[in-house]
Amino acid sequence: MQSKFRVLERSNTLRANSLQSHRSSQSALPLDLSSDLGTSQRHARGFRASAANQFSSSKSNPRDRSERGFLETSTIVANNVSHTLPISDLVVSDLVFNDLVFLPLADNSMSEANNLGTLGSSVRSNGFVGGTDSQDYFRFSNTTAGRFNLSLTGMSADADVQLLNSSGAIVASSSRGSTGDESINLASLSIGDYYVRVYQFNGDTNYTLRMSNTFPSNLLPAETSLGTLNGTRVFSNSVGSSDTADVYQFNLAGTANRFNITLSGLSSDADVRLIWDGNSNGRIDTDEVLGRSTAGSQASEWIGTPLNAGNYFVQVYQFSGEANYNLSVSTGDWYNEHLSDAGVIGQARALYWTDGSLSRNDMISMFREVQDQSSIDSTELQDLRKVVNPSTGFSMPDYVRNLSNKVVNGDPANPRSGIGNLSAGSSSNQMERLIGKWFLGSDRPTAISYNRTITHGYRYLQGSLFQNGISFEDVDQNDIGDCYFMAALGAAAFRSPSTIQNMFIDNGDGTFTVRFYRDGVADYLTVDRFVPTDSSGNAVFAGWGGGVNTEANNELWVALAEKAYAQLNESGWIGQDNTNSYNGLTLSTTAVSTNSGGINGGWAGNGLRHITGRNTENRDVSWRDWWSLFITTSNDLDRIISTFNAGRMVTLSTKDSGVESGVVANHVYTMVGYNASTQRFRLYNPWGNTVELTRNQIVNNFEDWDYTTT
């Protein structure tokens, strides 16, 4: 390999840490090396001075050279003295001969870019940009589509960086200003050849360029420097596909017995790590992560640990989506700084410190802690509300926060139930009743018969939540007019069994937390295993398949979903009568023929939205076209078929009257099939049977249909 070098006068201010890309001011060349550099000799690289004490060289460690895999040397002739030197020293070392610095020629354009090879977990190069050499170009290949991380560090003046594609178009850039570190972090970089342009903004500066493709990023640019941390600092920022990681650098002057990081207010899933760069290599090695929090979803993250004096980094990184966040770092005792009541402080510290999250049982314990004086004072209530508030930073499962919020901040169901919302001075008995209502399922729905003449008792239901999978045929409606809800359950079970499975959380104590959706946002409540039965232990409302309540083969999910919906009615947002009941609250001495109380009578579209969280639409099955020359009848059957074939959940509602034998009037069915050969619709009746109907039968007997749009 024929190597040519530029020779520059050495000044006291020049530090050419990476002579492959460092440059200084152009001066007259004291030597003409254009024809005297000689020929390169191909053997193991490692610059050696062939004349003792003629060169001053600060070598990089042997591992750095071997990692680069350099194999070539160059013979340089200066002042009639021949010197054989390995090129690796020009890349990673200061090389000085008689106060001359030898530098490789141009890398000031894409065509002359330094080739860094293939992007991997660690690519590094040092360089220099200044007044007479304002930019450096580097080339690399990305052979696997995925993450891209870049850091530009070690500047003493302002330099910026760009990532370019093979055509020279800017893919991403970083220009923070001053001497701050620069960074680029992308969630996805396509396969191909790319260029990095490092360029001067003002001043002369050395720099270190690092790149990697790891997730999360293993690079440590000090994007935000906090200096010496004492007390609490709070930052609001975001991470996403075009900026996957933010790094905050700080140092501690002394030991922090309780160092805390909280990541809250998340709009999407982001995580956080605490890092100590023990070997100061600007890269996160496996033993340098001191703590991490990966709660998942939009749950808040928290890290708490003692820290000795030293230099540390906090890295916030995207897991999915575009995540806004609030970051708090503190050297004090967070609990004493943010909470006031000793009991709440003690419980929060003990429970949260164990695993960095507050579980359902943790919150129940904390609520019971404040009952010690038979009432809840204003300080205790204020602290409990802080613990539940997402912005405070306590991590807990979504359903736990949702239920806890209903205890400490209130819900319309609380006053309707006679318990009331919690306030300063509330009794310990009121707190216990709220715990029972929301966490233990002890506030059961009133269970009177449809005709309002009988009050049913509750019995413990044996069996399992699911038996032999989840099927629409598990749905079995009985003495309550909630076909709209039961048909929606059947549609969800038919199209998306996982929706039904994920609807329930088994708390392991005979209770289940049940999820519904309000305007697409999850809402929760808890039911226990007690269900209404007749005097023999048979189901009076939704059936459970097995037999009497003591049978081991009973399947609970439909009965518990219906019970939970009856309880949810009291919160006032499902469009019913806002009572905690199946068939209303009022008994009658004589049987009634119609009942609109409780969860009787509703719309299938509401049921689908509440169960699945998906958007729905309602359409007529057929209609009269009064605007044509002749009055004609049109129908929606082809649209029903195509919607069903597209995998949507579909229900059909019959006319109020005038239906044929075998079809129930004013009733909702679940569509579970269509035979294109026979043109028959297969519909499931929530009463427990399936019917097959022709196109004409659908038009003649059904009024409208509901479906999910996704």
C-alpha cells in the first residue's frame, strides 16, 4: 500500500489524538515527502521507529490496535532517514518526528471518507476539526436493519454531526451548541452504506466519534450535564423513534444514602437506567448498569439505591411509541421530602423499596395503615393521593392505580352505594368499606328476579375461570334482559378469545379484577366468587355450564363478567340506571312483565365498546328508498357479510315484533358464520342455541346490526 502523509509543524496546542483525521493550520511543508514516502510493507501492523529516539509516540493500548485489525506499515523517509511505521499509530496515537506531525491526506468529502467498516456494537474513531480543516467524513456499512446510535464527545469547541445516506442526503443530525456532546439515536436504520459528517461550527477541537447498533444504546454522550447533584432536579423531555435515548450526567460529592430516580407522566412505554462508566470509555459495559426500571406500558419507573461519591449517568430510553416523560433525580430521602404522615412514609418506603412497585396487596396495606386512629386525617389523605398520582412517580400496575384512585379520590359509585367518597375525617370503617368495594368485591349487586318478586341469595361458586378454552357457546343468558351484553361477550369470545382472557386478573384470594373500557380507556373493578343462585344452587342469571354452584367443572367467566357489569352500572357511565343491580332495586308484590332496571335493555354497540375498547358502528339491516322514482327496499346484507369476513365482531338485533317462529323478537344475536354456498347466516342466540337463516329471513326479522370497526 502506498501511503502519503501531510507534514505539519508541531505547536504546543496541537494534540493529534487521532492522526488519521486530526488536522492543524496549513503551513509550508518543511520536507517534501511526496516522493520520499517509500513503499509500504505488508506485515503485522504496529508502528515501530526504526531509529531510536527519533520519534515520540503515545501508543494506544495493544487491544485497541488489534481490534482494528491493521496489517500494514509504511516506510517514511525524512531528512534522508528511512523509518518503517505501522499505520495504526497514525490512527490512534500522537506521532511526532523532529517536531513534525504526520497526518493522512484528505477526508473532507464523501469520496475521500475514512472507511469505518461495518456497524456493530462498538465503532470508534478520534478526529479534529478546525479553521482550515472544517469537516471530516466517515463511511460505514449497515448490514442489518435496526437501531443506530452515535455520540460525539470530548470537544473543547463547538462541532456538530450529521448522518448522511449514500446519496449525501441528511438522515439525522445533532447540533446542540457550545462544547456539549452531540448524539443521534434512531429506532430504525435501513440496510445500506452511510456517511457521518463531523464539522466545525466555531473554534478548533478534537473529538471522539462512537457508533453502535445496540438496544438500548450503549453510548454515553452527556447530553444534559447536571454538575454536582444536591437535592432534587426535575426535567421534562421525550424519547421516540427519531431520538430513542436521553442521557443525563451528574456527579456526587459525597455518599447519598437514598439516591432516587423517578420517571413519570409517560405517554408511552419508556424505561430508565442508572450507569457508572467505571473505565471512562464512553460506553456502557455489562457491569456498569447499577440499576434499571422496566415496569412496562405507561407505568411510572423508579430506581432507588445508595450511591458513593463519583460520576454517574441516567439514561432514559424508548421501549415503544413516542413517550413524553418527567424525570426526577434526587439525593435526599424522597419519602420525607414528598410525604408528611409518618405511617404513610413508613409503609411507602418499606413496600416500595422491596421491588420498586406497589402491588394490590401493598395498597390495601397502606390504606389500612391510616386507620390506626379510627379516622383518616387531612395529612394522611393528602399523602395517599400523592402516592396514587402518576406524576409522583410511584410505579404500580394500571389496575391497582385505577382502583386506588377510586378509593382516595372518589367515584360516583361511592355515594350511590351509601359509602361516600373519602375525605378528611372519614372513619376507618368507611375506608374499610371502600377497600371492600373496589379491591375485594364485597359490595355485590342487588339480585332480584326479572319480574321483581324474588330476592336471590349469593353462594360461593366452585370451578375454574375457564374450562377447555373460551367459546361463544359458553354464553348462557337467563332471568335478565341483557342480551345486548351477552351477545357482545359472545362476539368477543368468537373473534378474540384473548380479549376475554385478558379481561380478568385472578387475585389469588377468591376475587377477580375485571377490566372494561370507557371511551377506549381501561377501567377496573373487583368481583368475588359469590353469585346469585336459587335455593338449590343453580344459576339464576348467566349460566356457568357445570351444574350447581358446588360442581368442580363450573366455568366462571360469563357469570363473573355479567356480575361485574352490574356492579359497574353504579359508576354511571354504561348508559343504564346507575344502580348496583342486575334487575333494579325495587321489589314488587305482583310480577311485572317488563323491567328496565339494572342492566336490562341496552345497545349491543355499547357492550362491544365496553368489553373490547374498540370503536363500533350501528347500521340498519334494510330500509325503504323513498327518493327513487319507485319506492324500493335496499339492504345491508352484502356489507354485513364482508364485514364479518374481514374478521370484525358482528351482532344483529331483531325487530320488536312481527318476527317468525324460531326467532326471538327484540333480541340480539351474535354472528358466528356465513355459508357462501347456501347463503345462510349462522347466528348464536345468547339463550344457548344456534340458528341458520337465509338472506330473506335476515331482512324480514332483523332491524339493525352493530360491528367493531377494527
